[in-house]
Amino acid sequence: MNWKKIVCIIVLSFSFVGCHNALPSIISKDTKYTEALRYTKKTTFDISLEEKALFIATYLNPLEKKGDGEYFFIRTFIDNDFEDAAKAGLHHPGVQITLNGEAPVQIRELKNEDILVKQMPFTQQWYRYYLVRFPKQKQSQLKLTIAFDGYGEKVLLFSKPIEE
């Protein structure tokens, strides 16, 4: 064996040892992220196999135990959306959302840097993010309805956890 092969084997051995030690931190369980997956639903509005709008909603109450309403983290992407935030995403003139037929009490746009955005699954830099609060619901079944003018409406169903 020549010395180049020996050096190569030693270098590779140290590389694998270094990678092995780093693996536990890379694949460690992020409980908020994995729990959020359980309470996340997605819908799209399509015409002729072309996606015109995407909405992803995560029901936050089971994750954060808020009692003053029903909270959702909603991501939107609308094709050719307005640059003006007051007319884009959930504020788009053609978009309306309700929970069990009731309008939101508050819609607050979030930035990419917000901690909630960083903790949630299915985020992309070109999405718009919102924290949406609806009135507290007594029903165990939550029906989040998204209507988009000219494209119809979609319903995302969520169940409240039993402990609520």
C-alpha cells in the first residue's frame, strides 16, 4: 500500500467519526414542528392544472393552549398577488375566510423572521404568513372555509383536542 492510500483512509475515517458525532444534533426531534404537522392542512385553487392560489393552515390551540379564541397560522401564495400588503394574501379583495361561518376577529401579518414562522412546517420565503384569531368555538369540529372569487371555495376540517 502506498502512503497516499493510507492518508486517504485516515482522512476518511476521521470524516466519518466527525459526521457520526454530529448526527444526533441534526436529527434531534423538534416537538413543536412535529406536533404542528398533526394540525396542518393544505388546499389549492387550480384552473386547467395551474395552481392559482395555495393556502396552508395550522390550528395553533392544541400547540399553545390559548383560551380567548381559535388561532390559526396561515400561509398563502396567490399567483400575481398584489405588492401592496393591504391588498395581498388574506387581505386580497377576492379572498374571504371564515371559521364555522364566523369572520376572523384579527388577522396579523407576520414576517419571515418571526419565531412562529421559523417553528412551523411548510414555510417558503415567497409565502405570506398570518396569525389569525377567530371567536372561540363550542363545536369540536372546526370548519375553516376559504373562498376565492372566481375559483370557488375550499373547506379545511380540524378537530379540537379532547382535553379542551
